[in-house]
Amino acid sequence: MSDWSKLFAPFQLRGVTLPNRIVMPAMGLSICQDGIPSAEAAAYYARRATGGAGLVMTEGVYIDHPSSGDNPMLGRFHGEAAFDGWRDVAAAVHAAGGITMPELWHVGLIYSTYDVVAGEPRYRPELGQVSPSGYIAPGKQVAEGMTQAEIDQVIEAYGRGADKAMELGYDGVEIHGGHGYLIDQFFWPELNKRTDRYGGSPRARGQFAAEVVAECRRRVGPDVPVILRISQWKVVDYKARIAQTPQELEQLLAPVVEAGVDLIDCSERRFWEPVFDGSDMNLAGWTKKVTGVPTMTIGSIGLDCEMMTSLMEGREAQLDLSSLHRLMEMFERGDFDLVGVGRAMLAEPDFANIIRSGELHRLKPFKPSVLSDEILPSARGAKRATA
């Protein structure tokens, strides 16, 4: 039997002490009408804090840049009405005794997950979309790459988002650098064909992310956590790789580490799958090993199918308790420090408290309808959740 108590040791994340190691990760939930979280959305986040999550992330929120994203049901982090809503979210989580951070997000050229599911992503030139080299998918160039001025504008927009997070009362910030969105497009060699300091070698491909991290660090100060999410897989290519070897991963992330990142959130479709040949360690394990930075693992924890299958195909994800025991084996040997529980915590807000009690029989399978059932009448006609 696993010793679940080890997940309930406190964890120091720069100037913030998390009460345990279980995190509600950022998930695009399509519950923000016109980008504005409602009172019901605030209550939804607070409910996960009451349920025992040591850290509650908001969904990815679009930063204040013209082409950061345009899905009207996903959160935006600009405009006074949206700021009022996100201030209420932070206050609600704090009132429930929780710790919370927004995930700052720019989609780049991969604009809509729904387009990807239906076929190829669309290029939206009327939105002024930006990307490192104008590639919307491997081998498909649709535009020119970003100029230095455009790069600087996006970095500044991330900085404004970090500033605003502090003003609204959040405890830190996460930067979305995975799943094929803008920062990840710099990481991914198939989409980054630049020949300047932002492209070519693995270290150069990590430079844009490092400058975003450094600007956020400058804005939030020395005591506030700055987290970066990364992934190998992309919404346009599940087999994509930002690094083929541990050595390449180390070189890619070195600038980010030097910029002052506090934790790297390593997103996988299935957390138990090895990331490199010759080892059973996952992405979080290898990232921690080559960087020395704490990591969080995430991906189908407690469930029998990965996110895109259950959310996009409407499939119910059944409980897989054996994966929780595998999780503890990896955690106990030190592969990662935090555990991001997504759909299983959507299905059961008390997930963390149930794990603490050892009453695993109380956990529930995940049904795609759980969001509309729990959250918002206003969201019931919305599209399904995204990555």
C-alpha cells in the first residue's frame, strides 16, 4: 500500500509555503463568458481549495496582446471587467484557505484546439498572429517570423500580466510554455527556424522563454514564485519533441533556470510514460535531474485515458487506482515535487482530502459533462474544455 501522507508534507516555493503537494493545474474550461470569470467560476476554484488542493491554478488567461487569443469563453487577463472577475477569483480561493496563481498565455499561431481536432489549425492574419518563424505546423509556413520589436512587445505583455497578478492579489504566476502555443513554438525546432539568438541550438531556442521568465521575475520581485509549463506533445502533434535527449533538454532549459524560474510544470498525456529511451523517468523526472529545479508532473493521474480523448471525444475516463500507486513510487524516489491533478479533481473537488484519508473508493470517474453540471448555466451552451 502507498503511503499517501508523503503528499501532504509542506513545500517551499520561493516565498510561498504550499501546505501539500497536490495542485489543481491550469485547464482551459470555457467557462468565462466574454473572457470574464463569474461568481460561479470563483466558487468553482474556491471549491478545489476547500477540497484540499495545496495550490489552485486558474485556467490559461490571455495576456494583453492583440493576438494572444480570441476564444470568448476562455479567460482574458486584460480589461477592467475581466480584472474584477479575476480579483474575485483570487479572493474566493484565499477565503477558502487556498493559494492561487494565474497561468499567463499567448497562443501564437495555434489559435483554436477545435480547429486542430477538426483538421489543421487555421491561420488568422486579420488578428496579427505572431510566431517565431511563421510555421503553423511542421513544414507549413504561412507568415513571416516575429521581428525583434514584436518579440519585445510580447515579453512586455507577459510582464504586464505578472504585474497585474500581483495587484489582483495572486500568490505567483505560471507561464504557459507548452502544448504548441507561442513560447513552445520557440522551443520546438520544427516550428522555430530562426537564425538569430532565438533559434538554432537548443540553448537559443530556450532564450525567448528565458526572457519572458526574467521579465516576470523582475515585475513580481524576489519573493514571488514564477512557474513555467512545458511539454513534449502539442495539440497539433502528439509525437512532437522539444528535446530528443536529456542533454538537449538540459541545454534548452538552461537559460530559463538562469532567468530565475522556481518550478517547471511538466505536462504529459500519461505521466507514467518514459520520455527518453533507456530510462523509466518521465518528463518531470528528467527535467528535475538535468536542471536541479523542482518539478510538477501531470497527465491522466488516477484515470485510464488521457485528456484529449476524454474531452474531445466525450469519453468517460474511468478510475485507474493502479496509476496512483505508480505515481507514489515515482514521487518517493524523488522524480518530482508536486502533482497536478486535472480531470480527477474536476470530477471530485475533494480529491486531495480523500487521498489524505486513504478512502480511495470515494473517488469518481470523469465525465465530460461535469463542468456544465457543476458550474454555470451560462457555460452549458459553451464549447468543451481545451488543453
